Amino acid sequence: MRLRLSLPGYLLLLGDLIAFVLFVYYGKIIHNYPVTVMGIIETLAPFLVGWIVAILLFKSYGQRTYESAGRQLLSVLITWTVAAPIGLLIRSWWTGVPITLIFAGVTYFITLAFLLGWRVPFAIGYAIYKRNRLLSTS
């Protein structure tokens, strides 16, 4: 399965990765855990695996996804809704720590907030860019 990305797709991927890293960083700070590169990678890895499965399943960075602001935001919601449980299950298996409902809920909603926190401005900015580009070529 090949994933082809254009510049907006790469920007979305990069922004989402930054959102995930910031979520993990924030979680470590809040819980008074040491913040190290390896610690961030270990915490992030199960969720990135879930994210990769979901983005391949839904083609979350394809051109059709970001052409519309609504479709872009719906895509991140659907992708994260599938990726989060996969990441939680992998994390539980990897660490041997069972999943609790509160942890699952906090992980889901706070990460979604980080993702949407940058995706909403991107969607608006990209819509304005497309509109201006369309007007300048008319």
C-alpha cells in the first residue's frame, strides 16, 4: 500500500506528529515523569502504530481529505477514533498495565484536542489559501 502525499498532506502529517509529541510531553510534565527523548518515544510508539494503521485504512492524508475543511476535520476525528483504541491496546500489552476507562477517555479527548487545536487553524488557512488562489486565477 503506497501513500502519496502532496505538500498539504506532508504539512498535515508533520503537524499531527508535533501534536502527538506535545501531548506526550504534556502528560509527562503533568504526571511529574522525567522528560527524555527515549521516554517520549516509548510512550508515543503504541499510539503512532495505531495512527499509521488508521491513516493507511482511511487515506487520511490524501488530497480528497484536505480539500474541504469539514472533510479534513471529520477525517482526523475518524482516524483518531480508530487509532486510539489500537494504541491503547498496544500500550497495555507492551507495558503490562491494564487499560482503565478514565485513562482511555483522557487519552482520547486530550489528544483529539491537541490534534484539532492545530487542524482547525490549518483547515481555515488552507480554505483561505485555496479561495485566494482560485480568485487570482479567475
